[in-house]
Amino acid sequence: MVYEYVNRGFLCRHPQDKSIVLHGYINETNYRNNPRPLDPETEKQADKFFEDTAFTPTR
């Protein structure tokens, strides 16, 4: 079996504290010859998480 891994998301540093790194992603794993689309509800939840992520000031 040959698998295909598709990641979608972000990797970024906090604008005020460069020692803080945020990695948010969703991973889709499929058989290469038989891809399955991501469940629409799961994709909707992932998109909301990505859109709602915001940094707050550090202490």
C-alpha cells in the first residue's frame, strides 16, 4: 500500500515572543490510488479553527 499525506494549516512565531511557535494543521491520509475527500463537517471545523486563531499579548 502506498499512502499519501496531505497537510493544511500554518506554522508561525508569536509576533512579540519569538520563542513561541504555533503549529496548527489538519492531516489527511489516503491510499494514493484511492483518495477520499475530507468529511465536509471536519473540514468546516478545521477552517473555523484556522480562521479563529489569534495571538494575544504576552506577559
